[in-house]
Amino acid sequence: MTKQFSALNNTVIICGRNKETLLQAQWQVPGIHIYTCDLSIESDRLKLAAWLADNLQRHQSCSSFFYPGIERTNPTRSY
């Protein structure tokens, strides 16, 4: 999905525990943003949330997110 979203000129942000894997993805899909964290650890989730808030302010084009299992029908509603 990363390639598909990026090809549509979306801002793409991915996270994961393995920085090397994230760097490989970034090399394969230039322009994506990566963040290394373990989502099973609460402090990592909080740091990710803070990082996203900071980065989303700088990327005004970030107008939507993809949430698996949730169909977004109202583009003006925040989830």
C-alpha cells in the first residue's frame, strides 16, 4: 500500500521496530517518512503521537489517514 499511496502523491508515514527495514522501505519508495518504534510499548506510542503532531503541522498536505476496517465517508470529520 505504501507504493500505491505514494504514487498518488499522498504523504506516507510508516513505523516499525526495525530501523533497517524502514530505511529499506524508504529507499524503495523515496519521499515516505519513517519512524522507529515499538507500538506495544506505551512510551513509544506517546513519542510517535508527539512526532506525528509535530510533523503533521509541517506537512499541511496531510489531510487524511488510512485506518484499516474504517470506511471514511466524511472527509471533513477527523477520526
